[in-house]
Amino acid sequence: MTVRRLAWALALPIALFVLWDLAVRQRWVVEGIIPAPAQVAAAWYTWIFGTATTSLSPYSGTWLANVAHSTRRVIEGFLLAAALGIPLGVFIGWNRAVARAVDPSIQMLRPIPITAWLPFAIAVFGIYDASARFLIGLGAFYPIVVNTTHGVRDTNLLLLRAARMLGAGPAAVLFKVVFRSALPSIFTGLRLGIGVAWTAVIVAEMIAVKSGLGYVLWDAYYVGRMDICVATMFSVGLLGFLSDQVILRASRVALRWRALEAHG
Amino acid sequence: MAPAVELRGVAKEFAARGRHVVAVESIDLAVAHNEFAAILGPSGCGKSTLLNMVAGFERPTRGQVLVEGEPVQAPHPGRAVVFQEAALFPWYTVLDNIAFGPRTRGTPAAQYRPRIDTLLDVMGLRGFERHYPAELSGGMKQRVGLARVLIMEPAVLLMDEPFGSLDAQTRSVMQELLLTVWERRQQTVLFITHDIEEALLLADTVSVMTARPGRIKTRIAVDLPRPRSLEVTTSPRFNDLKRRLLALVREDTFNPGADHAPRAR
């Protein structure tokens, strides 16, 4: 990134930070509810690097453990969603009978927000990781399956014919043409899915388990630690951004041929 | 011996936007072994439909499509197709596109590697092995499209206006390349085109199709000496044949109503 582009990218966030700081200092907002940026930074620092002896805060030094909990749940739920969503999406997109049998159910279940599944998840899986896994997996599953289906259906007829006349059987057509052709859409689904997974993990941890960033967020709110709440929000945003970057990088490697297309 | 390709009373009808369309009607055609047969016709006359039926992509509504005396059931590498748009797999390199057929059929690499090597040289693709289709010009893409079917050593080569979307210069180069390849190793070719000069330059016979519903109107033998090159297009005999074909095609273009038929590709 050039210096100029970096400057443009940073201008708005810096302005927002200044505005935030001013709002707290000038008491434009009700005093004591919204912490100043410096206060959040200090709380975040203690949360990450503090030890039980140097600070009285119960959050001291627990950041990494909570991040690990949340990240592990996101990865587990996301992988589950991908492992089910991609093959199912390929079958729905490829086979009309499967589409007729399965697609209407998916379309009917999809509008139910994952938050609405919370009581059901807790009733069935209890206050355990399984609840979180279920909610995250379900949330990420929809965008993955829908985009995979879409990508498969978009496969160019000419490429299918080309593969068949070159002697490709159904399996080769599916793996070497249909799947490869759907890959850009599948990656779109994965990126949307990881976003939903972070939403779902916060919701799940607020209620269905007793650890992780979502749990800390709700706990800090209850005890009036708004600085920790804001630090948690930033943490989730950062993790969401990083995980999206990981998928984006992976897609650039897998779809190298497509980058060339854009420039050609 | 049965002809390499034979169509007997073939008709193809389909529904397009609720309308019943007759694409081709009562087509009778026989292509001998090692014959380079061109099918010449205006756009929308159903000549691609005809090729698609020989390829096994589409089934005739009536009649029979036979290759080596056997009815065509499904696509097969023995009837390999070069499409108008090269239809290369964009996620594979040039090398992987050419190797697609042999690899998919489980041919050992030791067997097809030497053939790829030869084809890379013949097709002028040396140095482009690791390129992706997106990095190639239209002419280069079509060279790969030709190489990937030649490696299958098809009994019948089906070409659907393969040079139709190339610029004039590139088209001439590709026509000469095809002539060289074909004259070195003669094989049965069914070549679809709307370009009279292209048909005369390349083919042994030219079958002229009428506008929709497509029928084969006439078939003329191209008695130009081989080996041919682009120079042949300036010979008096070439011009005689061209005049004849022009007259045949023109009759049809001015036929009122022919233009109103919906076009299907």
C-alpha cells in the first residue's frame, strides 16, 4: 500500500477517535457511561498483560485465554459448516432431484435468526461447547451452502461439454470442472460464513457457555466495566478482520488464474 | 466400409420461449474417411446443432447419427470438438489443459508426455506451458483448444467455427496451421463455417445449408490441388468455386422470411 493510500485509510478512524475523545472530555455524553479512548486502552492493556498480583481487576491477564476459547469455537463451528455446506451445496446445485428435496427446507429454515435458536440449542445441548458449536455452525452454514449452490449452477455449459468430449466421467466433471468453476462463489460463501461465525460466537458465549469474549462482554456489562466492553468489541472486530484476511489470502492463492483474468 | 460420419434423415426440433422451432430438417450427409468436410451456412441455420448431434451433446428428434456405423449416444474423445470460443478450463495452465484428456482417462504420463512435447512445437505453444488461458490471445487460446483435442487422436475432428471470433490476420495464420497439421496427418474433419473462402481453402467438400429450417441444399467437391496455402485463394479455379458458392448462399439470404426465424445457438 502506498503512503498516500494508507493516509486516506487512516484519516477517518483518527477523526472518529478524536471525536470520541472530545465527546467524553467535553461531557457531550452522560458522564461515567462511555469511557475515553485512553481508559479503554489502559483496561485492554491490563486485560492482556496484567497479572493477578499487579492488578485487582478480575479480568487481568485473561484476554489471551478468552480469545483462544472464542477462536477455537469459531474454527470448530466454521469447519463444521464448511464440511457440510460445500458438499451439500455442490449436490443441490448439480442434481435437480436433490435440489427439489433439500433446497425448500433450507430456504424455509434460513430466515430463522440464529439468536432465535438459542433457547433450543441450550435445551438440547446444555451450557456446553456443543451449544456454541451448533449455533456457529448453523449460522455459517447458510451463506456457504447458498453460495456454493449458486456457483455450481453457474458452471459454463461449454466447459461441461468440453470435459465430456475429452472423456471425463461424472466424477471428473464434478471435481475438475464444476467444483473448480464454483470455487470463487464458494470462497465468497466462506467469507460471509466466517463473519456470521463471529456474530454467532458472541451470542452463544453471552448465554450458552461460561467463557470466551462474548461471556466477558456480557459479564463486564453487568458489573459496569464499559471499558472492558469496548475493548472486547475491538478485539472481536480485530479477530474477524484477521480471519477474513486468512480466507482472502487463501482464495488469492487458489484462484490465481482469476486475478490474471482481471488484469488481462 | 461405413462412412466415417453419416446422418440419415436427421431432424432437430426444440421449444424456445414457448415456440416450436425446427432447427434442422431431413439432413442426409455422409463424410468419408479422412475427408475434410465443410458445412457452410448463414448464422442461425442450425449448423452448430448438426455438429452438436454428431458430438453427442444433443439428440436428434428424428433420424440417425452414425459414426463408424455406430449410433452416437454420448460425447466421446473419438469425436473431439474445437469450439468457437476456445472453452479452455481457465483454472488450468496451457499444459494442464492439453493434458486434461489423457489424465482424465488415466493414461500414464510416460505415454502422453512425448505427444504433448510434439504438439507444443507444432502449435507454436512452446514457452507458454505455464500460462493461464486469461494470459493468452484469442489465437493462442484456439491453438490450445486444438492441441487438447489432437492429443486424443480422435477418429473424427469436429470444428464449430473455430476461427470465427479471431481477427482476419490471426484467422489466416490459424487456417494455414490447420492445413499443415491436417495435410501431415489426414483425418476425418467436420468443419462448420459461414466463411466461403475458409471452406474452400480448407475442405475437400463443401455442403451448403439453407436458412432455418436448416437443410443441406448442395454439396460441391473442392478440386483444388494439395498441399494448399493461402495463395490458392487467388487462383482462377478458387474464384470459380467461390462464385458458385456465393450464388448458392445469396439465393438463400434474399429469401424473404428466412431472417425472421429466431436464432438459437
